[in-house]
Amino acid sequence: MWVDSLVDVREIELSMTSTEPPKLIAPYIKALQELDRGVRIPRTAAQVHFVEACRGGAQPATAYERAYLVWRVQEQRRVKLELEEQAHRKDQRRRGQGEPSVAPSDPVSGRWSDPKPYARFVPEPLGSREDFKRDRAANFATSRRNKL
């Protein structure tokens, strides 16, 4: 029995290159995480044993407990690496050694630098008060028109 469970854990470790939970515990991962974090109160003896196994007070007895513990270690490792990478990128940006900022080869349409030829809006500085009044009146009239 113990040898079979070791094989199961090794298969689980090999099959988990990403941090997706293995198929065995995937449907129950949210409930297992809640039990582990203390959000959900254990109601059965199996749930109490699962919580004890997560806390390190008992050896994992079921394949579900072993699979969850292996997945949790990998998930913690992934989160730690992500945080280190974010800190490294933040430190590089602070020092000015980040990725070189390359301007896009073609400007994004719809911006001031590249107006669309068919656009009604003309990118120019604000006009006079009379221009504002005229534009406001035209927009007001357009908004009051029947759209059907």
C-alpha cells in the first residue's frame, strides 16, 4: 500500500509541470484550499485529518491529501518565483536597466500622432470662445434630434 502511494505521488509530481491541480483534486481544489486556510470548518473526521495533515500534525493518509500537499508546495514555489521576478523587474526599472523602450514602428491609430483620415476630430489646439459656443450648439442640436 505504501509503495503504491509513493508511485502515485511521483506520478502526480511528474504530471504537474504547471501549477494546475491534478485531475484527482481539481474538482475539490477550492474546498481543499478553504479547509487548509481555515475559512471552512472541518465537519467530518476526514476533513479534520486533512487539516492536521496540512498543518504538519499528521502524515497524509489518502491520495487526496498527498496530491494536495504536493500541489500546494509547487504553488507556493511558483508564487515565490513570481514575486522574486516582479521585484527584480521593479529593481531594474528603478535603476534604469529595464528592457529598452522601443517606439512602435507604426503609430497606434486614433492617437494625436496619427489621426485617421476619415475622423471628424482634427487634432489642433483649443479655439476661441466663439468656436466653443458654435461646437456646443451643434452637439446639443445633434443630441436632441430624433435618432429613429
